[in-house]
Amino acid sequence: MVQFHEHIITELLEDTNGGLVVTSSGLGLHKLISSLFILHHHSQGCLLVLSATPPQKSSILRNYENDIQSLISGEVPNLPSEITFDLPANQRLALYTSGGILFITTRILIVDLLTHRLPTTAVAGLVILNAHSLSDTSTEAFIVRILRSTNRSLYVRAFSDRPHSMVSGFAKAERTLKCLFLRKLHLWPRFQVYVSQDLERDPPEVVDIRVPMSTYMIGIQKAVIEVMDACLKEMRKTNKVDVEDLTVENGLFKSFDEIVKRQLDPIWHTLGKRTKQLVSDLKTLRKLLDYLVRYDAVTYLKYLDSLRASESFRSVWIFAESSYKIFEYAKKRVYHFGRTDSGKLGLSKTVSTKKRKLNDNKKDEDQSTSTETMVVLEEVLEEPPKWKVLLDVLMEIQEERDKQASSGEEKDHLGDGDDNGIVLVACKDEYSCMQLEDCITNGSQKVMCEEWEKYLLSKVQLQALPKRNAKKAKEPKGFGVLDGVVASSPGKKAEVSSISKQEHDALLAAASEVSKRINKDIVGEDDNQKHVDVGGSVNRKGKGKKKKGSAGENCNNDVAPEDDAMEGGCLNEVFLRKHDLGLDAESSRETKKLPPVVFYALESDKKILDILKPSIIIAYHPDIAFVREVEMYKAENPSRKVKVYFLFYEESTEVQKFEASVRRENGAFESLIRQKSLMMIPVDQDGRCLGLDSSNEPQSVISQNHVTRKAGGRREAEKEMQVIVDMREFMSTLPNVLHQKGMRIIPVTLEVGDYILSPLICVERKSISDLFGSFASGRLYHQVEMMSRYYRIPVLLIEFSQDKSFSFQSASEIGDDVTPNSIISKLSLLVLHFPRLRIIWSRSLHATAEIFASLKSNQDEPDEVKAIRVGVPSEEGVVENDVRAENYNTSAVEMLRRLPGVTDSNYRAIMDGCKSLAELAMLPMERLAELMGGQKAAKMLREFLDAKYPTLL
């Protein structure tokens, strides 16, 4: 254990109430928590761990097991257990009373607390992870409030390693402390004295390699930044966002979306489509910058093609001035296209090519000397510059090891055992790991050819999809932006559309040959070893042996492409030129031995350094959290020599983002330090004045005046309000707010409704997003139908978020007519179909609690047993005076309501007066008039029932 971890544990143990710990990312928070677990003894009570993600849980358990094994003497505690819904109540109770360490979800714990399955005195403390995600209405705060009210000796220890999230919003750290009833905030940044001393005492050897980007990569990066800056200027014109936050540097981080969203959420429904699209475009542009330095050229072009297809009609950034450069340069990284007669791309004499004819019906004569148009499609397949540098670094590592082995040098720098020789390469995601592994195993050229082949095959698959418009005019009837370029006279502008079509047809021709070659490979395995396709075969053999003639052999397939799009076009000949990717260097690289390499995806969040224990680490995609993990790894293994290579693209947004992340984290800690010095914590923050029925809201003045008019101001004994809540509703925060208002929450599994306020009132709660989804799926109709069937007052509660606009849509979007896509029209039709349905509009969670209290003021308390039985199918049959679904023949009721003369006002009286439809048909006219409320309605029904069935003569 590093020394600053011991300091943190000492500070936490000094305060029996607990505390909130905020550390820099990558400082071994999982190891700190596992060390706290070692100090826990089962005699103290059980220790509950909340809000742990699966990677965090596995890392904590692995470190805990290692710490247990390192214990020489003493009683070995039981390993932590996990409580899930699969465990029955008696087994959960046994685990609670065992005094062990338990990982548990907040939903299970709050239900067990409210149903009194968990004795609160059996809990010694809580460990809460990811404290930056907490709020005063979160379930974790609900749990702490209940436990604090009955267990005075409970301690709460909350942890977070995201300081920038702790400064988002107003006084986030102070509000987090208050909701957890804590008084101590412990801040441990990277620049803290104890942390700096431990990590800088014997730092690892660092090699910083700056890789120059290619010309086209620089052009794409410059164009994306220009487009992003243009979008930010458009955002500033709206005057709805803080201008200081709208910078390109902030736009490089995901948190930028949170900044913009937090500012625009209150007025989101009133914004125009252009402003909403700008927010989405900034997110897309950030991905373009990230993917440029992360993925290869073909994958990047494929992503751009998908953006062009999906966003071309609604995106703002595509129509920016510099956006065309992004697509143009990305295309030039993969292939070059031109025509021989235009001089755009001439045929090189150093590379031999052969012609491929497009139609079998054409003559076999050589057309190269004719004046007809011939096009050239040359593969470029630009490799990412980091690939070559990575291979060079691996070869350099192996050469150094070979020199050490030949000279017989002793590896005395390994104090923990023999060196396993593993080189760890850290990448951003799994896709990059698999691609780099393939690159090292099979060579970079083959990887690029495989990606190119996949790209071409995707063109064929896209062409094979059924077209929406089957009928297509052979010749355009006019000119337009969508049909082509408007040109008054034939010139260069008029040629643009034909060039684009030629390029598309040439790609389809190459893709068609790839598809046919794959089909041939499936039929004949013998020819598979000799055949080489136009785009580079996956099963390429003997690459690097033929520099000349290879491109011609690739292009010279005997079968013409089966592409109808090529027929009738202006293309006569297609030349495909295979690009020389430095095969001699590639082959020489493959002959050399490389060290064993393990690839690690940073997004997996697995702590792999302590498992593999590498001596050489290559940060292919540098990340600030991973850098701290490497520093921690070296500080815990001072006798082991660790060498770290950092691969940065020179003058790229990758470097800018890495440096900005360091500045952002330091700025967040400086802000937290200032907040801590000015923080005002109430004296009752330890929760000692809390009770189960205490309400945080003061009593209203009206209610106080109302009390003084009764018996000299003597307060009546208040009746405890009860609300039956469906188990699934504990995913929301409304039960927490209702509990704050002093209501008793009864969690059960309900088949009908979400909240039962009284024997008559049933509430179905819908957030705005859930309301739209329920209408789209038809689920809301069924839910309202069930509530109307079993309860006299069915209520649909539409709940808005407190920090958003209290409106569905802007006034300009509300129409006068009923339309299928309008949410207002759907609500109107729902109310017309269910006249007894009541709709309640709530501005926030706290407003909903006030509404519930008002609705319950003159109502009886709900019956838990009856509420559970509503809507549940019965196996023993119909029971009298029961409210189960089998008591109602729903099909017969629906048929009754559709009979002539039967209305919403009299069908219940008819159901009470007769037991079946057969009995209804036999009732006399007088009895019908009595039940239906008039002679007219009874006559209509009698004439319908007595009408003769028409027969054919």
C-alpha cells in the first residue's frame, strides 16, 4: 500500500460519522476501498457497498483476495457477497445478520428497508461509490436518511474519482455532503504533497514519441476545427448559452454536451430546430476529431459515408464552408479517382496496369488509343502513421532484449520475480486492439486491404437494398440541387455530377469483382491460393514478391461486373492501379522477431497492470487516468524497472485534449478547495435530529392559521399518510420525495397502476420521454383501460423535470387540427375514449408530492392486500366480493357497451341488474326501461335483439 492511501484511511477512521473522499482519477481507488474492507470485522455488523459498477466490483474483489492471501496470521474474514433479487427474503436476512461485506443494489436495499426485512441496527456502515452522481433525490440519499434516523452509530464513506463532475452545477459538493448527512470533505489531487512524494520518488522511465500526421490528416483536422468553430459561432448568436463555455477546447470533451444541456434544458422545448441540431452537430464533430487519430483511413471514410447518408438533410455542419474538405481529404487517403482525357490522374509508367471491359458485348479491340473517356481508380490505402512507429518501437524493444541476452547481462532490476517479457499496449477501445493485433500478426498492408475489401462489399450490399422509388425517370426533366449542378452552359460545373456518378460506378465495379471472387472462393478451394482480387484479398499469398504486374493481375478478372448501374453510363474503360505500400520494408519487418504483446482496451476499465506486471508499457492512445495507474503501479513496485512509451500525433487535438484534461482536473480541485473553505454545514448534519416521520418542508402558513381556529389552537393528532408504490417505481426518485413529505411508503408489486393513494384513486406516472414512448407502443392505452376497470378515479400523472420547461412543445408547433403525430391530439383522443380519466400536470417531483397530499386529504388509506390482488389472475375461480380480474368478463362487457342504447351512464346499471348477456336478452320491456333509464334506449335495444336475421331466397 502506498503511503497516501494510509493517510486517507487514517482521516476516515478519525471521524466516526464518515466522510466524502474525492481523488484524482487513476489513483487506485479500488485498492483504497479493499484496504478498508480488511479493517472491517463481522462483530461490528454488516457493511453495505452501494453504486459499484461491475468493473469496480471485480477490481475491488480481486484486490481484497490478494490482500487476504498476503495476511500471515490472524482470522481471515469471509469474502464479500452479492445480494440479488434471486435470493429469497430469508437468505437475504441471514446475510444481513452475518456481519459480512455485501454488494447490493439500491433498489433491493430500499425495498428491504421499507418492508422492515433489514434490521437497521445490524448495519455498521455504508460505502458508496461514484458519489459524483448523487443528488438530494437519489435513492442513496433515501437509504442514508432511513438508516440515520434509527441507527445513530452508522458511518457513511462516499468516494469519487471524478473531480470535474463534483463541480458541475451550483455547490455540488456541498449538496452531496448534505444529502449523505456528512460533515467532512477529503480532497486528494495529484498535486497533493503526500501523493506527489509517493509517485515522484522513483518515477518510471518515459519516452515521449511525437508522430507527425499525414498531410491529409492535418487537412481534415483543420477543416473539422473550422466547422466546429463555425457551429459555435452560430450557437453564440442564439444568446441562450454562456459564451465563456463555448470554446473549441471544451468541445473536445464529452462533458461539453453536459454543459450545453444543463444550460439549454430549461428552454429546450422552446428552441428551434436549428439550435437543437447545432447541439447534435457539435457532438458529431467531436467524434470526427477523435476517430481521426484513433481509426484507420478506410474505417474513417466508412463512418463519413454513414454520416452523409443519415444526416445530409438535417445537419447544419455538412453545409458549412469547410465541410467538403473533410470528405475530400478522407477519400484521398483511401483512393484517387480521375479520367485520362481530363488530365486529372494520368497513368504512371512505373506501374503496369491492364484494362477491364465493362460489358461482354463490347468488342475486344484495344480502346486505349480512342478518344473515348477512360477512368482510373488508384488505391492509396494510407496507413495510420502510428502503426509504423508502433512496429518500430516493438522491434527496438526486441533488439535491446537480444543484446542483453547475448551480453549475458543480469536483470537485477526485477525484484518481484522473473520478467515475463510482456509488452502492454493500451488502446482506447476493443476495435483498435483487435486491429493492431491483426496488424502485428499479418502486416499492416493486409489489414488495410481487408478494410478496403469490407468497404467495397458494403457498397455492393447497399446497392442490393430495395429502392423506395421503383419508378425512375431515364432522363432528368429539370435541374435542381438534388438532381445535379445547375449550369446555364456546359462547362466544368456541369461535369461534377457525371464525375461523381463515374466514381460511384467505378467503386461498384471493383466491389462487384470482390463479391464474385469471394463466391468463387466458396465454390473452389483450389483456386483460392492463386487468385488475387482488385481490392486486396484477405487470403493474399506471397505478398511483397511482385512489385510490378501485381496491380494488373488484380484488375484482370475475366468476368465482367454484374452491375446494372454501369450500363448506359459514360464510362468506357476502368483502370485500377494497385498502390505500392512499401512491401520490402513490410517483408523485412515480418522476418524480425517481435516481443510478446498484450493489448488492453482503456474503455473496459479493468485494472490489468497488477495482473500482467509488465515492464514495458506503450500508451498508444494516451489517457490521463491510465497515466496515473502506471505511476501507481511503479510506486507499489519500486524495485521493478518500468519503461513507458507515449505515442502522440504531433500538433493534433490528441495532444491538446490530453493537456486540457490535466488543466481541467487541476482547475476542478482548485474550485473544490475554495468551496471547502467557504462551505457551511448545518450543526445537525449528522442526522441526529431526523426521525422516520420528519418532514424537511415547513408547515404552510394557511394550515397554521387553520389550526388556530380549532379549540384554541390545539393541534389534532395527525393521521399518517400511506402510499402504496409499485416496486418498479423505485427506479425513479419520487418515492424518496414522498418519504421526505412524511408519507409512509409501502412497496409492493402492482399489476394495475404505479401509486395507490386510496381505495378509489389509482395513479399512473409518466415522465415526458416515457409518455411519448407509451403512446408509440400502445402501452398507455392498456394501462388506462385497466385503471378504469378497477378504480373509480383513474389518474394519469404527467411529470415534468424541475429544470426543464413546463411545456410539451413550443407554441409555434401546436396546430389547430388533430394529427396522428401530435402529442396533444393523442392526449385528447385518450380522454375522449376514457371519460373518467383525470390528467394531472406536475412541474416537478416536489409538486407531485404536494398534489398527492391534496388528493389524499379526504380519502381513506389504501388497503395493501386488495391492491396486490387487483388485476392478478385467479386459479381457484371466481370469489365473491373479490376484486380480481376473473370477476369481470371483459369480452362480454365490451360487447354490452357496443349494443344500441347502451351508454357510459347506464351500462353499469345493466350489469348490476342481470348476470349475463343471455339474461339481458330475455328481460321484458319494462325492466329494460328501468335499467337503461328510459323507454327510448330500451326500445332501441329491444328492436336490435328481436331483429330477424336476413335470409337469401
